[in-house]
Amino acid sequence: MDNLKGRHYFPGGNTSRGFYSFYRYILSQDDAKRILCLKGGPGTGKSSLMKKVGDYFFNKGYTIEYHHCSSDNNSLDGIVIKELGVALIDGTSPHIVDPITPGAVDEILNMGDALDIDMLSKHKKEILSINKDISKCYKRAYRYLASAKCIHDDWSNLNYESLDSNKISVLIETLKNDIFRADISGYGGERRLFATAITPNGIITFADNLAKDYKNKYVLTGGPGMGKTDILKFLGTCGQKKGYYVEYMYDPFVPERIEHIFIPEISTCVITNNEINKANYTGINYSLSDYTKPNSLSSKASEIEYDSQIFYELVNKAISLISNSHALHDDLEAFYIKAMNFDVVNNIYENVIRKIEKYE
């Protein structure tokens, strides 16, 4: 993914708790000069519009954030043009976004203006039927992910019982002293998003893209229950207390857990190789199996292997259902694409460019 332009995130995720949203962190009201909420059905060109606008301003030299859809990682749910304080956000289901400060910050951009409503009305029954099938697929996928969470909890407990808490405490202090050499004034801000998502194409991660320009990379390697979130939570809170802005990337399976932290002011990140992303990130590496009690993990090896096998079977079943839903969504989009007037879409694009260029 090194060839990706800009910075890439997932603002929402398909998790063991169902769809989980961090949309409010795409761009805050305080930091925004303009947020455009895109409305319109599937296939109305929202993602394509955002890609075109993002690429246009990227080529002008601006920093662009591309916020991907967890239900189709090749599609966008939002973009942010950082230096201009402008965002375009998909405001449709399942992550419904409506203006918070209408006019002053937010406004609605209706892609449905380009739709031939009469043409769509003729296919009402097919559209309703496909929507019901999509909903059924997601409900089943989330049941499988919830079931996988039960197995994951057991796997996590087996690992946690093996940890040497004294060794972990020493590691936390070592990392804190190594990372934070100085304080700055105030209490640092924060942002919460996903770098990894469970998608129709499997588990996709952008952590390598996000970390590529960071000078100091610390890597924690370990499975569930190995203390990664506790370490990251401590370091993130410590950084904020010292005045640093911290980006928290959350776990795509258990969204209460932290997967990575990024501290841009000191060009430092702490990222994890874990059972979900199965990554092999490099940096200053800490294998958390080295921080366990002697022989404790090996004595549980067969139970851990059993849990992991069932866990991946359940997750893979969920992925196949999300993939089925994506295929149905493509069928749904086909109705809308046929009903689109793309001359109107091109006019919307030109108007958006002119609107944003006012902030340059």
C-alpha cells in the first residue's frame, strides 16, 4: 500500500459489536471551515466525487485524508483537505451524518438531484428486496463476529494468565521514558479512528501507510490478552498529559481496544502486530511473549491453538457474509447508476471545487 496517495483511515468498522462509528472524529466542528454532507442513494457518485476532489487538491500540494468504507474498502466515506479545514462526508446509512452547525460549518450536498426518480420508482420491489437481503447478510455477519468474540475472550484469558505483570510494568516505564523526553504546555487533544477494518476483501490495514513518515516506530507483537491495549492506553494518556496530540487507532474486532497510537508532534508511533491484522511491521520491536512467566504459554499451547482455529473460522464466515452483502449492494447500485444524469454530477463536482477553492 506504499503507492497510496495521502493518508488513509477507516472511520467506521464491522466489529463484534456490529457497525461501530468514529465519524465525529473525521473533522471536528472547531477545526472545520466547511463540512459537506453528501446525501443520495448507492451508485449516485458520492465516493467517486470524493476521490476526484481529493486527487484534485492532492495534486495542488495539499495533505489529503482518505476515509475508506469498511463495507467496501475501495470506496470512500469521507475526505479531509487538512490545510483548508474542509471535509466531504458520506451522510447516508449506516453512518447517518446530518449538519451539526448548519450554514456556519455544515451544509448538505444532495447527489440525488441527478437521479431520475420516475425510473427508480419502476424498480421499487426489486430495490426493497435487495435492501432486505443486504440487511440479513449483515445481521448474520455480526452474529458470527459476536460468536467469535466469545472464543476470543477465552484465547485472551489464556494469554493474560501467562503475563508477568512486573515485566510489563518495567516495559511500560521503559517506553514512557524513551518516548517522552520533554513536556509541552496544556493537555493534548485526541482523535479516534480505525487503521484496520474487516471488509468484503478480508482484513485490510492502513497502518503501514500512516506510519511510513514517522521517524520513531515502536512495535508491539502479541496475540489477544498480551497487554497491548493497556500499554497503548497508558502511553497515549501519558502523552496527552504532557501536552501532545494523540491519534488512537482502535481495534477493528473489539472497538474498545486500541490497536495503534500516533504522536505526530514527536514523529513517534507505537503500532502492533496482532491476531487481527497479522502484520509484520518493523521498528524497535518488543515481542510480548518475552514478558510472560516461564513455560506458561507452552503449557497452554494446545488450548490456544484450538481457540485460534475456531476464532478464524468464525471471522472468515463473517467476512464471506459481508462479501455477499457487497455483491448485493453492487446489484442495488446498478439500478441507481442507470437512473443517474452524469452531466448533473459533473456540474456538482465543478461547484464543489469552486466552493472549496474559496478557502485557499
